[in-house]
Amino acid sequence: MEITKITKEQNPLAVSGRKPISHEQLQREFDYHRAEKVLRKMLEKELISQEEFSKIMLLNRKSYSPILAQLMPDKP
């Protein structure tokens, strides 16, 4: 087991190699999830079909570019 002492000089994000998320990216993530929530409610109330839901979600992934979009299936 390896133990790393974190000091004030060290940036925990730099140590792990991750970059902090920008305000703009965070807003896009929020907007994407908010749009998904609305669409799911529309689907539950049968205002849209499953096919329409899938098509709109695919368009939303392209528009909002959520961080994990590459891992998401083409058909939600």
C-alpha cells in the first residue's frame, strides 16, 4: 500500500491528473439532466413515444455535450 501525504503546496486535482470542471461545462450538464427529466415525464404521461424520446435524447447529447456522452448508449 502506498500513502501520499498531501501538503498545502500540492493540488489534489493535479496529483490525480484531472482538470477541474468549468462553469460552462457544469451548466451544460445541469441543462442536459433537466431536459432529460422533462422528457421522461412527457414519456410517462404518454405525450411522446419511446422512439421520439430516444431521438430527442440523442439530439440533446449532441447539443449539451455532457461529460459522459461517449459512454452513453445511442438508445436511452
